[in-house]
Amino acid sequence: MSAHAIDVSADTFQREVIDASREAPVLVDFWAPWCGPCRALTPVLEKLAEQYQGKFRLAKVNSDDNPELSRQFGVRSIPSVKAFVDGQLADEFLGARPESAVRAFIDGLLPTPADLLRKEAAELARLGEGERALALLAQATELEPMSDALHADTAELLLAMGRIAEAKAAAARMGPLANQDRRIGALLAQLQFADATAPDTAALENRIAGNPADLEARLALAKALVTQQRHEPAMEQLLEIIRRDRKWNGEAGRKTMLSVFDLLGGQGELVSRYRRQLAAALN
């Protein structure tokens, strides 16, 4: 067995497949000695593993010796090839395939030059090298200018560096459906509140006490409370706006409430409770 193709068992699967796939794609070949198509496919996989010289790794699982792995990954017939990337099942195919088809499958898993730059930028950002990370992200974006992930990485880093206007400009380059990604939705919500100044909350509360219908003061107070991570009282103010005038300022109460949900990751007890209250207020 070569350095690029190894036998894997249930005991070594986590280390040799899941963990290793965070460094390079890992193809898992579920096979058995009695399987004719396996004897056709496995040599193709081994040959390509040598040719690609570590760009991907081949992990061979004898299904007869490791039935628990077969059950875990839903292997009902063999040969079955499952590809893992970044610790997750990324793609798969069933049955023997010609070398050209297997090569195309592998090529689809390999990181692009932009992916490699993005990964290096993430490590630099982790080490506090923000400017160098931004330079690499700019190079990657030149290669893949339509990548929402790259624009999000750039906006996220700029936000962390306090460069709010630049972060918003980077976020504005993302496509209209980007916010369907939970991470990007949370980022956009952070940006919405990022430049909210820290007004005197006591003064805003006094304005509201003097005039409960002052929806502008309620919205300003809600945003200020969000920046202080006081999400529950912020959402109480937004609910009150909706109850008083749901269409005020282009439905600002509802839209801001949804942004707070995104900021909180779209889940959790607090979000669930206020989703129900929002639905009740709207209906």
C-alpha cells in the first residue's frame, strides 16, 4: 500500500478519513474480495492516487471486515466510493466507472487556486495578520469574482478590523440569494447594526415614556440594545413598533426583527419564542 492509499478500519476511520479530509479530499472505497466490479475499480483508484501525488487520499474499507462502517454510511452495494472534504461527506458514486469518469469525479473535489488562497487567508486572519489576509482574499476574488464566500470572508475580516464602510462595500458585492446561507445572513445582520452609534439609552427611554407612539425612538433604542447584546429588550421594542404600526418606515420593525434573528443564528429558545410573538403580532 502506498503513502497515498491506505487500508482503513472502524478504529482508524475518524483519524484517517474525517480528520485527514480537513487537509485534502479523502476517497473511501468500500469493497470486498469477492466483488468483481471492485477488482476493476480499485486498481483505477490506486493508480490515480499515485498520479495525483497527495492531492487526494484513497482509503480502502473492506466491507466484510467492517460492516458497522457500511451501515453507518448507508452502503448497500459495492463498490461504493464516498468522498470526504473538510470532515463532511461531499460526494459519492456507486459501481465501477472508467478511469476518465473517476478522474473527473476527483477533479471536482480538488480545491481551486482561489480556494487555496482563501484557506491561507483564514490562517493569516487567525494569527492576526489582517492586512496580509485581505491581500490574499483580493487575489482570490480576482480569480473568482462571483464568489459570495470570498466576499463574505472579506466583509467579515474588515468588520473585525473595525473598517465598517469597507465591510459593507464587500458585502454589497454578494449575490441576492447569499443571505440564505446562515453564516452570511448572520454577517449581514451584524453589518446592519455595526455602525449604530451608542446613543443615550436612558434619553431614548425617556422619549418613549413621554410619547409611547415615538416609533423612531423605539427603533433607535432597539438598535442600540442590539449593539449591547441585549437582544430580548431590543426585540420587545421591535414588537411594540409592529403592534402599533406594522407598515411604519417600510416595515422597519419586522425587517429589523428578522435581522436580529439572523444575528442570533436563526435558532435557539429566544429566537423561537420571538418568532411566535412576531407571527402573532402580524396576524
